[in-house]
Amino acid sequence: MVAEAVVALSLAAKPPPSPHQFLAVDAHRHRVTITLVASYDGDNGGFNFDGYSRFLMWTVPRGWTVRVVCKNRGPARHSCAVVRSFDSTKPAFRGAAVPSPVSGLFGGQTARFTFRATKKGLYRLASVVPGDELARMWDVLKVTRGGKPTVVDLEAK
């Protein structure tokens, strides 16, 4: 009984995976692929992307093409969209959301979308299913004037 509790606690305390494994860069074609796995694990009650909730910042140079692979691993519906601000459901760029982002994807479903990062600024990569953003199910997307695509854990020390 004690051994089972220790195993359960050690699994719960497991750090999230390296965010770099969810970023693929094709510098030659100026294209980046971001994989967002909704409910990757039990962190934040399953309201996370890739095991993180609100602590990843993805940086993409302006003009690059961004492909997003959105997988829902959890039992509840979740979605992926690039929006300007909290509680916004309108994509910030043409095509920057899964189909029916407010309804979301069922558990086990995957959807993809592609957009061009045409405007510099800070955006959210969020699940816009009602209640998900309140549960901190979002990351930051920063479109910059230049540089290289990156992903950073904002909590890493």
C-alpha cells in the first residue's frame, strides 16, 4: 500500500517533457511545425498542452509558415487556435484554428491547420472550448521581426 502511494507520487511529480520535442523547424522553407498535445498528462487536471499550462513561449519569425498539429489525448473536448487575447475565439490569422474550435476535438482526435505568421506581436495558442482558458490551457506565441523559431519553458530556471 505504501509502495503504491510512493509510485503514484513519483509519477505525479514527473517533470514535463522537453518542449523542444514538439517543435520541428525547416529553415530552408521557412516553415515550423508545432505539435500541441491537449491533456498530455494529468498536470493541471489535464488542462495542458504537452504537459505545460501557460508556461511555454513559442517564437516564430514574421513571414514563416506555421503548421500546428493538435492532438487531444484526454477524455474531455479540447481545441487549438491562435487568438489575440484571453476569451477570444476568433483566430488571429486566417486559418489559425482547428475546425469548430469552440466545440473542440473529442478525445483521441487529431486535427491540423496551417497559417502564415504575417503580423508581429504576442498571441495565445489556446484551447477555446469554454472554460479551458480559465483553466490555464494556453501557451504564448510570439511573432518576431527576425531570428530563429524557438520554444522556451518560462518556468525553467
